[in-house]
Amino acid sequence: MNDYVEQKVKSKVEKFVKSAVKVIFMILLFALFILAFGYVFMLLWNWLMPTIFDLTTITYWQAVGILVLAKMLFGGFGNHNPKNGKHKNGKRNCRPGNKLGLKTDFSRWKHYEAFWKEEGELAYKEYIARKTETPRTE
């Protein structure tokens, strides 16, 4: 029985250590990515912006600050995990039978030009005539 409990404890400790190492590795990888991205941003800024817009060069920490500010202003910190193209409420933005996901069914528009030639122009002219008439006072 002691061997069984010892084996269970050992396997749980091993799982915990493996998960902790994975988490630490991911944090280090994320920090390395942020450092590299900030450095590349600084190099691009210092290469392009002074020449194009006559701006001054920036330091590494200013580049990271600009990136953070841009993320806050334009990107937000919300959930960016759409599952299978669905929105937060789980529904796609389309009607039943519409395979393209469009809001409007355009298959009915194939007769639009014929309708406009036959009835649309006349109806529009009548509408304009009604709108331009002077109102009658009784």
C-alpha cells in the first residue's frame, strides 16, 4: 500500500513540476518575444520616421511605450478568440440557407434592372412630382 501511495504522490509531483516548468518557459518566451518586438519596432521607427516625417529617433523603452499605447487605444485587451467564426452569442451573421454568411440574399436582385425600367422610373417621377407640388390651403 505504501508503494502505491508513494507512486501516486511521485506522479503528482512530477506533473506539477512539468506544468510549472512549462508555465515558466512560456512566460520567458513571451517576455523574449516582447523584447524582440520592441527592438524591431524601434529599429523600424528610427529608420523610417525621421526620414519620412522629420521626427526624432526614439529609445527602446519609448518604442515599447508606443506599442503599449497603440494596443490600448486601437486594440483593446478583450477576448480575441472567435470559435469557428461565431460571435460571442454563438450565432453567425447570416440567414438560414445563405451559405456565404451575408446579411442580404442577393439572388432576388437579378430582376432589379427590368423592374426599374418598367415600373421604377415612372414611380420615381410620380414621387418627385408629388414632392415638388405646392401644398394646397383650404
